[in-house]
Amino acid sequence: MTKLLAVLVLFGFVVACQETSTKKPIQLIDEEKMSLVLEEVLLMESHYQSKNGVPGIYKDALDKSLSVVFKKHHVTKKQFKDSYVYYASQPEKFKALNTAIMDRLSRQIP
């Protein structure tokens, strides 16, 4: 859990320093839903990473698991990817997404 939070914070700083802007996708996932989907994606990636280490070993299993996450939230992989790229290009919005995720995860820690 600590590693995941560290990665989120580090990634947030890197993205926040960028001044690029990406065109808003037609099927943009709204911020609240994106935050929930992104949280599950990050947790899934963290789980496979900690269990297997090398991405090549778990890529197929991760892709299958992420397909289940996307289906659960009624989004496509392309929608997620396009929305992720858009939010990552918007430092304040991306920071808000990550803050919401960290807040939810922090409340789960006993």
C-alpha cells in the first residue's frame, strides 16, 4: 500500500510539472468515475507487480483482470486510455484524481 501511494505521489509530481495540454476526448470518463476506475487499475497493477516483479510475466493476466474492471465500470480500454492521457495533461485535475484515490485508500487503513 505504501509503495502504491509513493508511486502515485511521484507520478503526480512529474505530471504536475508538465505544461502540455491534450484535446478533450469525445468519450471522456467523468472525474468521479475515472477516480474509481483508476484506483482499481492501480491496485491491480500493484498487486501483479508485487507478486511477479517483471511485467512481461504478468502482462496477459493483468490485461484480463483490467478487462473485468473496465466491464464493471462500463468503460472501454480505449476510453480509459484516452481519459487517462487527458487527465494526465491537466495537472490540477490529475492531482484531484490522485488525491481522491489516496483519501479513499487512507480511510481503508486501520
